[in-house]
Amino acid sequence: MLDATALTRSQQTSEAGRSLTTIDAPQVPSTPETSLVQRATTVIAFGFLGAVIALAALIATTVITTSIASPADLLGIDGVELVATVSTKSFSRPRRFRRSAAA
């Protein structure tokens, strides 16, 4: 029984091998695959490039913005008179200071 199964398996394998044709024969690579140092250098370089692009985008959006952030932004515009400013209000609870017992 096992001999018949092995023979059948052998015949199927040989038939499959005859129906396949090799297009390009395998060759040994001319250069080695990249090393861990090269991979790490590539990752660091692209990380640095991403940081530079993000910084450039941040600077560009800051320069292009037309919002008013401080009273000084209005002083450079001709025809605009600064009448009053609104102070910033903190909504946190005020801190209570403890007095020392010695005082």
C-alpha cells in the first residue's frame, strides 16, 4: 500500500517537473543584501527628512496665517486704530497659600 502511494507520488512529481519550463535560470546575487546598519541609516535619514518637511510646513503656515494673535499684529496695519485690548483670563482656581505657624 505504501509502495503504491510512493510510486504514485513519484510519478506525479516527475510529470509536474516535465510540464514546467525554466525562463530565467537562478543566479547568485552580485551584491549582498543590505545590512542592519544600512537599514538603520535609511530609516534615520527618512525620519530626518520627514521632520524637515514638517518644520517647513509649520513655518509656512505660520507665515501665511492672517489671524490676529496680539495687539502688535494690528499696529503694522495702516488705518486701524487700537482702542483697547482684552486680557487673557485663566479659568483655573486660584492657589491658596498657607501661612506658616512661625509667622
